[in-house]
Amino acid sequence: MATTPRIAPLVLDRDGYACVYCLADLDTDGVAMTVDHVTPRSWFDRGVATGDADAAANLVACCGHCNSLKRDLDLALFAAYLRAGHGWTAREVRDLKARVNAATARPLPE
Ligand SMILES: [Zn+2]
């Protein structure tokens, strides 16, 4: 969460303090509360992605486990990784993409 200190609490609030990837409750003891860049910050740094890496539409609430699994993958690559390497079903991956897209489309709370 260090990269986006100002906006991070609003993103966590918008996403209901639940990891958008695995739905873990981020208020639970032992679950690291982070904010993930859906398109990784490194992609913006390298010029692979353009625009504002820290825009609300690129940030989602995320548990530490998912954040470390996702590394510098974008949503499509992360979904493929979960499907190929972690036994996620096609439906689970489709639902995941829908959750992320719905979360990033919602405005931040006032
Ligand atoms: Zn998670």
C-alpha cells in the first residue's frame, strides 16, 4: 500500500475490505491488507501501459497472499496463471474478471 497512501483507504472502503481476487476478509487478523495495481505499476514504468498507474480504476483491495501471487501480471495473465497453475475453473476465472471489472468501475466513496 506504500505506493498509493492517499487513495488506498478509499479503495479498501470501495471494495468492502475484501480481496477482489479471493474474497478474503481484509479485517481478519493475519490477512495483510494491500491495494493492488490491476495493471502493474512496472508496466507503466516500462511504457507498456500508459495513463495513471495510481488511478482508482487501476486499484483494487487485495490480500497479501494474492498480491504476492500476482506479482507483475495484469488481470488476463493472472487469470491464466490461476487457471493453469492453481486449479481455478474457467467459471472461477470468469467470475474473478467480472469482480475486478465491477470493482474498478465503481466510484470511490466521498
Ligand atoms: Zn486474496
